[in-house]
Amino acid sequence: LAPWVPVVGLEIHAQISSNSKLFSGSQVQFAAPPNSLVSFFDASLPGTLPVLNRRCVEAAVMTGLALNCSINKKSLFDRKHYFYADLPTGYQITQQRVPIAVNGSLSYSLCMDNKMSQMVTKTVRIKQIQLEQDSGKSLHDDARRQTLVDLNRAGVGLMEVVMEPDMCCGEEAAAAVRELQLILQTLGSSQAVMAEGQLRVDANVSVHHPGEPYGVRTEVKNINSIRFLAKAIDYEIQRQIEELENGGTILNETRAFDSRLGCTVPMRDKEGKQDYRFMPEPNLPPLILYDAKSLPANMNHEQVINIDWIRERLPDLPSVKREKLVEQYGILPEHSFTLLNEDGLADFFENVVEQTQMKPKKVIGWILKDLLSYLKQHSLSVKESPVSSLLLADLLNLLEKKVISSTAAKQVLAELWKGEGKTPLEIVKEQKLQLLQDQKELEQICQAVIDGQENE
């Protein structure tokens, strides 16, 4: 048989970085006391109406522009009906028919054969970006056989980014999601912290032989780790191949990834098409956006959203930042990826370069080999580093002036990791003083030995 061709598509839910929810004034806060951030609208009390959050719309437009999407000047809201205990209304307000952004693309890079020096750039198409509400959170208490519901998250604004099935393995999907995460964080449209549920991924996976139609797909839901995403997709691909080669069939079902067992497990089947009964949201008018050409002359700028105004204020995206790092400091392209992939590391590097006389090519070695290795070994973020950029710059200046050797510099760095508040120069002086004392003691011992031999 011809080799199998895996096909992977992603649906990514990013929580919008906003002080309040999508349609209510309730505050958005992670780990707040259960049910402490719930408005009457969030709880679906009769007579309450949605009021669209301007900040959420601006964040979606900004994200769409960054992902090369076409922004629809007119988009619509719909009701998607389904029953969950943590969705009080019994429906979700989303954008099924006409979303806010369509037809974009995301370029990402990945290593070939796990070699940073061999990187290839790929592109995945973005089908659409839509605004929608998040649901609440169900907390299952197995011991008491009951489920508790926390509605703090109900109604929080989400951007759903739907990617076309252009990827073929877990590594590609992980690289694409990581690049999207960096873009969202750069824009400020989402904090995209996966550990806090601010970025959740659903992966659609299928396999087929070349030249044949796509196979039956399964959906792996709610993956909240890039590492787990790669593992879940690769496991699911291999599971489907083995199932088909053994004469079995693939069910159109929803699965979950068990990180402890390293495998996907069935949740529910999707053989029978679920009827979501989509209908226009009657309480929200069409969302109208403008650009410089369509903006009426007498319109109050504070009451409308101008696409061109947002486009002009887009910050440098990660791809541009990498190019600038390579061009300005002469570092290798693969090093620029590492600097941006670690939160705060690029700023740390630039701060060190500004404060030291050492060439950036040498500085990058100390940043990646010594600083980053230590932080990963001790599970620390760059912001939690006991060695600040100023201390590291002072140390590298001593090394560059040949006050200390490279070996001595590593010894000083080891002392700096202790976080005792000493400067590199103070540590060097202490080490030299200790060295003199040790040398003096050695001379005294040698002299005593000589004197003893003479007495004999």
C-alpha cells in the first residue's frame, strides 16, 4: 500500500484580553472565587440584554489584520443552541454565517530533524476568525458524585481562529500554535496563557492514501499545552493508521488527550449530525466597521471602529522582530527564534548588549547556554531570574576587560545564581582575597615542613 498521508486542521479558542466580558460588564479575572463575577445577563435572567464590548471587537480586528485576513465591514451574530449545565441560556452567541475576519494566513517555522540550524518556513491558511462567548466551567466531584458549576468564565470574550487542514503532524501544529501565541501576546489581544485556559486547541485529524479523498476525521478537544498538542496529534495519527491497517474503521468522534497515559480516549461520537439550530441573534444588530474611505465625515470617531486606524498602530510582529534581531546584532536566525520563544528573553538580551562592551555574538552564547539552561533546570521564567541583565552585563564587562578568565566568570556566575545581592566585582574581590589567604596558608605549611626537615 502507498504510505499514509495525515491531515491536521486546528480550531483555536483565544480568550480576549479585556477587563469585562463580551456582552456584559462583569469583570474578567483568573482564579476569582467561584461565581463571584456573574452578572444578571451571564446568569441568563429574563429580560437581560447583551451589550457588545468595543475592546473585544478591536482585539479581533487587530488579530485578523496581523493574520493577513480580510476584515468584514459587516458581520453578524448568531445563536448556537446546545445544552450544557455551564451555559445557562442554552445557547451560545457566536458568528456562524458572517464572521468578523476571513481568508488569512499564518507563516511559521520549524526545525528539520530537530536541528535549529535547519529551519523551514511553512504557511497555514486561516479560514475565519469569529467572536463568541465562552461557557462556564463544570467541576466534577467524583467522591460525592456531583458536579459543581462556576459561571465566572461564562460570557468571557473569545476569538475562534479556524485553520484549514494544511498540516500533517504534531510538530507542525505545535509550531503554528506557538507562532499564533506569540502574535497574540505581541498584539495584546490575548494573554494566551495556556495553563490558565486562555488558549485552547481542538485538533481535527484524519489519514488517507495519496490521491484518495480525505479519511474520516476525529476531533481531539481542549488541548491546553503545546507539548501535549504535538503528542496528541502524533498519537492519533498512529492510532488511525494502525486501526485501518488492521481492517478496522475510524469513527467520526470527539476524543480527549490523557496526558498521564500519553494517548487519546473517546468522549462522544459525532456520527449523528448535531442540530445546533443556528438562528440570527435577535438582540444584536449587525456589527458595522469602517475604513478611511467609508467613514462618514460627520461621524464621531469614538463611536465607530476604524480598520485603517487599527492597521496603522499594529506593533512589529514576531517575524519582523526576528529579522531586526538578526540584522542589528548579527546573531544566527535560529538564535532569534529562541530569544522570542522565551517570554522576556529578547528584552533581557538587548538590555545586556546595551550595558556591556562584549559583542552581541558572544553575549548570545552566555544568554542561551548559561542563563537559559539554568532557568529551565530550575523551572524559572526570565522575570524570575536571580541574575538581572545589569549583573550579567557587569560580569561580561569584567571578562571582556580580561580582569577575569572565562573559567573564573562561570564561577562568579555560579555565585550570582545564589541571589545574595553581591555584584560580580565584589565576588571577584572575595575570590581573590580567599585565593591569597589559601596561598599564604600553603606557604606556611610548606615552611613548617621545611623547618621540620632541617631540625631532623
